Amino acid sequence: MYKDFFHLREYPFNTTPDPQFLYFSRQHRVALDLLQYGIRARKGFIVITGEIGTGKTTLCRALLNTLDAGTRTALILNPMLSDAQILRVICDEFRLQPARTTKKDLYDTLNAFLLRELAANHNVALIVDEAQNLKPRVLEQIRLLSNLETEKEKLLQIIFVGQPELRALLNRPDLRQLRQRIALHHHIGPLEPDEIGAYIHHRLRVAGEPGRLQWSADAIQLIAQHTHGLPRVINILCDAVLLAAYVAETYHIEPSLVELAIRECGLTPLAPAELPAA
């Protein structure tokens, strides 16, 4: 509705995981660097956690865009699978066609594929998003895939991406063998207060905003207080702010417009004790 008014190519605050809109906060940059290193160095298991709405799925898609042609990847977005189904899905993602779908055939097909890729000096990475939803039996099945290795190198790099509940899941006593194999772990927190204005302007730039919109410092501070620094919530609120600005026919984003959008979105501010240090 407001796209033409603000001369935008696309809506800047959609909540879809579009990697071109990913803002590299300090924590997102660390996470991407860690993932790239873990895959290149063939570290085996890598775990990335973060609260809902911190941009984990977008980070996964951005990672895929940074990897070269020498890295084969599989991305599983819905891990609500059985231990047998997970092997079939992994084979499908790598475009493998086992002769039969028994566990042994699937496992052998994956092993042959990984050995071929190693011989070609290629890396292979399996990324599992929403990994906190994996069942313990499925996690154990994935752990067994990590046994596919040579004397010196891991053949498959396995990346678990999930909410903080993933850490509790991995701390189960019956998953201690898997937990001991995790080489790298990073937790993505909310944006820092000094990053929120930059986040907003980054998304506007990507969407083609020509520089006419003026956001007051007080308006951005109000957004920070009511979104807890979570990118998804910032997107929802800023979309409502732009709609309010469109209705008011203004390019100046003042606190009054943000307050109106906050009421429309039903957001509550951080308590004083929760406010991050500036």
C-alpha cells in the first residue's frame, strides 16, 4: 500500500527470510564467520542458537549464498521427521537416488556420495533449521552419520540451528555422545541498541528507499524499547510505522507515529531493569 508513496522497489520489512535483507550485526557476523570456518575446516558438528525472530533462518540462507561451487549443501527446514525419514530427506536434498529405501541402503548411498565428494576435494554440509524440534532418536541417527569419516577428516559437516531449547535438548544424558562431538557453538542474541537504527536504514536501502525518509532518534529509541531488539518484531513494528506515515502523508518518522503503530501491534516495552545499556 505504501510502496509507491515512499518510492520503494519492494516492501522493506517483510518477515520472510530473504538473505539480501540480512543485516550483519556483530553477532550475526560472528555466526557467519564461524559457520564458514566450520565447513571449510571440516569440524563436524556446529550449533547455532538464538531466540525466536533473531534471523537464524535468514542467516542459513545467507550462508548458502556465500559458499562456493566446491561445497555441496542440504538444507532441512522441517525436522519433524522419524529416524528413517531423516535419511530419505537428506538423500533427496543431495539429489541421491538409492536403489532401495532401507536404512542400510540410504546410509551406504550417503557414504558413497561423501567419499566421491572428498575425492573431488569438495566439502559437504547438512544444515538443519528449527533443530530444537528434532526427536532424540533422530538426533542419534544424525550422530551416526558423523561416523562417516576418514582417519583425518570429517566427511559431513552437520549444522544444527535452533531456539535456546536446542541446548536443553542436547544436554539430555542419552545424547552425551552427540554433545561431545559439537566442535563449535554460537548463540545469537537481540540487536544492541546502537544497531537498531542501522538495521532499519539497511533494510530501507535494500528496498530502494531514495533517502527521503527521516527517522528521529527518539522514534528509533522507542522502537528499540518495544521490540526487545528482535529483528522480526522490528520488522512488524516498522511496517506498521510506514503504513501510519503513509496515511499521514509524511516522510518524517516521529515518536507519535511509532506510538500509534505500537498500539496497533499490541507491543509492550522492556521493563527498566531489562533495558540494555546504551
